[in-house]
Amino acid sequence: MIYNFYVLTGTGTRCPLDTTCVHENDLTEPRCELSGEELDDQMSGDDMSMDAVFKAITEHNKRLAEEGRFITMPLNLVYRANNVQKRYAIFVLKIDCSNFRTPGMKRD
């Protein structure tokens, strides 16, 4: 299953996502830990399904969008499953700059 955390067009991702993948042979279903400084307590946890994580990240980004904010404090996700290798990655903000113009810049 693929999850796309870009919940709005343009700038739907409003904060970095610090992700660690951990291989665990014993798990039949992926389990997740999600935390973050600005994440509401009811959206975080240490034994969450991927569906619950997706919902929490989506709601967090929607709230930031409603407030008109981007933040630099990441959400921290630990993904444990039997089908991943141990990996660490940080997913940063995706900002669509295609409509911005720099003075003197020519567009094709």
C-alpha cells in the first residue's frame, strides 16, 4: 500500500517527516510510532496502524494549512514491518514554486 501525504495541491506538506524504517521478522502487519512537538496528543502513539498514521499526518497538515503556517519541527515516524530494510530518511517540505517569479528571470 502506498500513502501520499501531500493532502493539498501546491504546498500540502507543512512540516518535515523524519522517518525510520525497522525490519522486524515477527510482525504480520506494519506497526508505527508517531510523535512530534506540535502534533496533538490524540494523534500520536507508539503502536499505531499505518491508516491511523496517515490520518494523523493528514489532519496535522490540514490544521497547519488552515493556520497558514509551515513549521520546521518534524513529525517523527518509526515504521516497523517484516518487508523493509532498516532505513532512515527525512522528507522535507514540497513547495511548488512554479508560479513564483524572480525579478529579471525569463520563463521559457
